[in-house]
Amino acid sequence: MGRFYLNPEHSLHRGNLLVAISTALAIYFIVWWMVLFAVLPWGVRSQEESGEIAHGTDPGAPAIPKLKQKLVWTTLISGLVFALFAVAYGYRQILLDALAALMGVTR
């Protein structure tokens, strides 16, 4: 049985290329969102820990959330993770058949 590739070289005409780009953007967005939730707790100090609790807020709320810095880190880490997987997929190190077998799906 032959191997199944998502985008074989002979099928990269305009229509498939647009699908490949939109799929890559969707995958990047999912990776970015997952990395964001991993990065959000980095360096967080609660208002209670800092000793300055703003009236009407939860004492466990972040005193200084540093969201811009976390968005930059999220983008950098997501780009690195996505690039590593894209290169591995491009050099056929990750095959859809192998991923399907890993999840117990047979053809």
C-alpha cells in the first residue's frame, strides 16, 4: 500500500496551494492558542502576593499581567513549534499514515 501525503508535489497547483496555505494558517492558529495558555501563567504574581489588592477585584487576580510580553513570547514559541513540525512534515518525517496508526485508525 502506498503512502498518503496531504500535498504531493504534483498536486500543488493554484487550488491546492490555497488549501495548503489556509490549512497551515489554521494549524498555526491552533498551535498559537495552545501556546498562549501555556505562557499565560509565566511570571504571574497575584495582587495578594504583591500586597496591593484593588477594590472590587479578586485577590488572586494578576497584579501586573504583562500581556504584551506574553503575546510576543507566544508568537515566537508558536512560530518555532510550527516551523519544526512543518519542516518535519516537509521532509516526510511525519506521515499521516503513521499518525493514524498512532491513534488506532486503520485504512
